[in-house]
Amino acid sequence: MKIPPVKGTRDFYPPDMVVRNWIIDGWKKVSVRNGFEEYDGPIFEYLKMFQIKSGDEIVEQLFSLKDRGGRDLAIRPEITPTLARMINQQINSLPKPIKWFSVPRLCRAERPQKGRLREFFQWNIDIIGIDDVLADAEVIFTACDYLQDVGLTSDDIVVRISSREMLAALLETIGIAESELELLYAVLDKRSKLSDNVFEEMLAEQVADENKRNKIVELMGVESIGQLGDCLQLSDTAKKSVDELQRLFELLDTMGVADFCVFDIGVVRGLAYYTGIVFEIYDRGGKLRAIGGGGRFDNLLKQFGGPDIAATGFGIGDSVLEILLEEKGLLQKQLPSPQPDYFVAYVDKVYRKAAVKLAMKLRAAGFAANFSYKSAKLSKQLNKASEQNARSCLIIGSEIENDQLIVKNMESGEQELIKFGKFLQQCGIELK
Amino acid sequence: MKIPPVKGTRDFYPPDMVVRNWIIDGWKKVSVRNGFEEYDGPIFEYLKMFQIKSGDEIVEQLFSLKDRGGRDLAIRPEITPTLARMINQQINSLPKPIKWFSVPRLCRAERPQKGRLREFFQWNIDIIGIDDVLADAEVIFTACDYLQDVGLTSDDIVVRISSREMLAALLETIGIAESELELLYAVLDKRSKLSDNVFEEMLAEQVADENKRNKIVELMGVESIGQLGDCLQLSDTAKKSVDELQRLFELLDTMGVADFCVFDIGVVRGLAYYTGIVFEIYDRGGKLRAIGGGGRFDNLLKQFGGPDIAATGFGIGDSVLEILLEEKGLLQKQLPSPQPDYFVAYVDKVYRKAAVKLAMKLRAAGFAANFSYKSAKLSKQLNKASEQNARSCLIIGSEIENDQLIVKNMESGEQELIKFGKFLQQCGIELK
């Protein structure tokens, strides 16, 4: 019987795995040089972990299951709740600040479409314990550092930045109560994907007062931090978060990534737990879904039973990133191409045993070495060596009677007859 | 609210992640040098995928779930069914032999105990398309190659090898029908964990005839391939598989891993799909659960709707391996210890911006560089640099007025005053 893979999941054949490894290894490398340490949690957690603060959209998309004891579990749709749980567990022994990264496999039961899958990998970095936009700036820098590392420039990528704290203060000025914010954020977050009419209809469902609605629409049209004061009388709280946002942009300039960054009051983020600076990363062309996003979530650890501690971070998925790199012609040319050190060929099947023995000796010494399972003509074996892009081909034939083998350099085509012992010595293999 | 992790799963804090990465990176390195290419599948598959041939024990331990369309899915408890599915999908375009490896995360709802978890990682290698014990030998060699690579010797490890094909032929000689084999295998597989009495009771449930039972007990007591003929009259089929087993041991000798390998007729393997050579890897001390095991599964691809094609491979888990490496004192000393290239310190908070700028420049150029978020005393920052094991500490102070900084070698303690431009040039950073 033939069974297909589940819709929205991917099979990683070796060429796909090379891509996935290259992307994830890049994430790891850039995380480490930016001072982050890797962590991971289990693939599933108690269901309620994700019902606390992940936001309704994510809760609806959970793959939930029961264990044999009847407990409700779910495959993780994001890793931030696990991060909060793990940090809270060891909060007293972990030196601060905590700079951690992870590259988890995540699952969400979304409708699969371009750049959106039911199973994907997501690069997460977080700084816990720094209540200063310097940490937000460093998080944004780290994202840009990776994107530049793989060849993307500020012509390709834009980081749209705002502040939820500021937005809350501005909406308060307009007369929106704190209790109304969460539902309103959900509408504002969808604004860029909606027509003006549909947006205003959805807004009317949340905000009855037309005057307030008009003010909100006007506010969402603001294009620079400077314009905010023209639109509204800034409260002291609003001023404080506007200043903070300005300092963030200065820091991003100091860090050399200002070209990537713009202010965008429309960035709200779908997840419920953000409290301060928020940002989303897009392709400049604007044709693809978000590459990633993040922000400050100062209340989350507390909500998971931990202390009141500052936190900021981001998540970048692999699917949209891969599509963009492919479109920009940056993917294939940067992938590593494997090169076996040796292909051990044999002139006749009587030499196969000697060839196998040599190949295994080379492998045990750390070299990549292949051989032919079937006794084929030497020319066929040489073709195989060439196909596999082997650096050298070792040929075992009658010369073995004189304790010799032929070493063929596959690039130059040069051949050399050499004593077995001498060859092994050259490979750093001790003779027993 | 505080939520614990699910029983039988692990949180990987950074020090645990270093261990996990070291183990998995070792698996990957040894796979590549032995000529295997990496693949992976989704974390869940259709439930029925695992009901086909995984064996009852595994089916009972599935974490199953429903997607929103009501389809029955399960988190993978092993990757071999996925391997069969993926290879069958591309059977015509994949060059043979197919040598693939994977390091999947797997979940089984077993009762957690030492070396057995509900979530673990398993190194899988498989050779598809070689109907010759040379492939079985190469698979066993690859396992030994890794075990030797991490410092384990044949004093620590034993690979117990048998043949299901041979066992089937021998049991047939005793008078066991083919249809009775699967249930009997399950009993024989448990023998080493049972007392003689309990084993014989369980055996009696499967085999009513006392005479046959005695023959089976006698057969299971055979300690060498040579003794088999003394115990039973070998059929032609049995002779053929005995010869094959003998050739396997010769090949393992040629490959240099004979010291690790012994014949053990008691090795049957729990999984239902094995057809020929089977093996299990144990610590010599015999105190731990199996480190891994594998064998030939020539019918599996066909059972998944594919062609009749030969296949052999193994799986080695991370939990028992880690316990053994720890017990042998081989773990901690081999773990990589991260070393940031630079720690950028600043004498006063007025220089913080310059320090941050320099740190980011260094990171973007590929160096690992840290800095202090808070303006602390220089001595405190130097302590931090030392704690983090930084190679050099860069000190930004009043010398910046002369376009200079101090480079302190953290090992020798030597300090050097150097021009910014010259330092950046030494780091290969272009001046703009």
C-alpha cells in the first residue's frame, strides 16, 4: 500500500537536507558570534502551556494529543512558552543577562500556502534580563547580521519597527480603555492585509465611537516618528516610549543596520504577549509573507509563574527565507558540495577485499572514502569516482603483490605508483 | 502558574545542548565519511504508516493525534517507515545503492526509565539496493567507527549478531510453521531479560509440543556458529544463511572491527520487519539497555507499495550512549568549550556607544564578540571577559581621542595600544 506524506509537511531528500542544514547552520553560527547559547525543549508540552499567552490564532492551530494517561498535550507551535518555563525553573542559578537561541521544529495546523507550512523550523533568539532598548537593538542587529551573511542587503529586506507600549499610550489618549486593547490589536495587526473598507468595518466592530475611529485611522496613517506629535497630543507615557523608539533607531544606526530599518506604526504582532518594541521583517518587494518578527515581552515569564523580568527576542522561519534566497539567486551557489577524499577502485574482484580494507582504514582515520560494491570494470569505477567528485582515486591491482597502489589525482588526472606503507603514513595512519 | 515539562521528555539547557550537539555532530561526521547522505521526514505521519510493519510493541507506544480534518496521525516512533515511503516515491530517479542517514527526533509513550525516554534522538543509517552481506558489514563497521571515534573500545562495547533467515530455517527444521514465527520471535527476543522459568512458560504458550520446546531451548543455548550443526541437522536453506553469517564475520575482520563482534543466536530484534542479518549493540558490562541495533529488512519497501529491493541499516539512540560515555569518563573531556574572540570593554559609559559599534563590526566580520550591557567598572568587565573565556579584551577609553584602543591578550595578560584602523585591518575589516 502507498501512503502519502501529511499535507503541509515536507520530506527532506538529501538535496533538500543540504539546504535545510545550510540555513540552520547559518542561524547557529550567527547566534554564537552574537553571544547566544543554544537551548531546546521537548517537541510537545502540556496543552495549557500554549493556552496561557500564545494568542487565539495559535491556539486554534494546535496539533493536540492525549498521552496514555489521558493528559492533554500539544506539539509546540512556538518555543517561547517553553523558554519561559525553562528559565523560570532555573531563574536563580542562571547568570543574567540570559542570551539564548534555538532552532526548533514547530507545527501549526494552518492552511498550507506559499511560505506557510504545517511543519517548519524557526530561529529564535532571546535576551532575558536587560530592560533597555540596547537589547532590542542587539536582537534586530542579529537578524540583520544573518541576513547580510547570506548575501541579502537593505535593498532586499526591510525591518518594520514600532512599539506596543507607545501604541497603547496613543490609543489611551484617543480614549480606548486598556481592556479593549487586545481585541483592537488583532484588528490593527491585520490592517496591511485588508482593503481600507474591510479594515474600517472590522474596526467599527471594536470601536463604536466614530470620532475615535477616525483618530485611529489617522494615527495608522502616520509615516514617521516626528509626525506622531502632529496627529495627537502626546501624553507623558507616550513621550517616553517615543523617546525610547528614537533611541532604538540611533542604536541601530550605531550598529550599522539603519538602512534595513523603518518606523511602521502598523506593526502590532499577532501574539498576545508583546509589551514594548515590536518588529517584523519583510522582503522589500512586499510579495512574500513576513520572514520573521519579534519584540519585547516583559510580562511573559511572570505569567508563567516566574519573576518580573525583562525579555526581548525574535523568530525567523525557514520557509519564506528559503523562497526569498532562491528568488534572489543566493541559495544554490552558496550550498556546500560534498567531496569524498578517496574512491578506492579495484582492477579485479580478487582485490575487492583489499580495497574494502583500505577504505575502512581511511574512514577510521577520518577520511571520507567510498568503494564499489560490485566488481565493475575499472573505467566504470573511475566514472563513479568522478561522479561522486572524489578528490583522489586509489587503484588496487596486481601492484599489490609489490605492496604498491596507484593514487590518481582526479583533478589533474596525474597517477602515482606508491608503497602502501608510505601512502598510509602520508595519511597519518599508523602501521601495525 | 507553573507548568512542568511532560514526563519522559528532556529540557536541553545550554550545557545539555552542548552534549546533544556533540553526539549528533559526531553521528553526522561519521555518516558522511562512510558515504551516507542525510535525509529527514516530518515529525508526524499518517497513523497507518506505523501500523503496517512496526510491530505491536511500537504501535502500542504511539503518540497519536487527529488533524482538524479528523485524519489520524501519529508522531513518529521510528523513521524507517518514512524512509520506505520516501524511497518508494522516488525509486526510479534515485541512483543505487542508496546510502542515507538521518538523526531524527522520535517519540514513544514508554514507561520512562534509565536510558529510555519518551522523546529521544536516534542515528539511523541505511543501505538500499545491495543484496550482499558486504552492506550489512559496512553498516556494522559504521556503528563501530563512530563508537571508536568517541573513544569506546571493544572492551566497552559488543555487537551481538545473528540472522533471522537462519533462525527461521532452524526453527522450520524443528517443525515450527512460518505463520508461528512472528509471535515466537517476540518471545525469543525477550529471553535475555527473563529468568529461565518465565521464558519457558512464555515459550509454552506459543509452542505446545514439549519436544519442539526442548529443541528450541537447546538451540538458544548454542554459543558459536560451529556448534549449530551439532545441535540440529542443517537444511540447505539453513546452511546458506550460516555461510552468509560466516562471510559477514570474515568481512568484519577485514574491516578491522572483529573485536567488537560476537555471534549470539538470542538476538532476534523486536521490530517485525527484519528478514536477514540482525544485530544489537550493548555495553560489555551488560548493565545498560541496548545502545542500538539493526539488520536487514528486504521486504519493507515492497510492503509500503514499492519494489522488491534489498535493505539493511541500524538505529542508535542518544540516551544509553550518553550514559555509557559519561560512565566511561569520555563525555565531559571531549565537549567543545566555546571561546569568544573578543570582549569589548569600556572605561566609562560615554564610550559605550563606541564599544557597541566595534563589537557589532567584529560580529559582522565573523568574530564572536561580547560587551557589557551596563556600564560597570573596568575590572568588573575584565572579570566578565575572563569568565566568558574570551581570547582578547578590547578596551575603549580616553585613547579613543587619538583614534586608539587597547588590546589585552587574556591568556598572556599583555596589553597593546593600537590604532583603530590598524586593528580593524588586522581583523580583515575594510575601512569605509
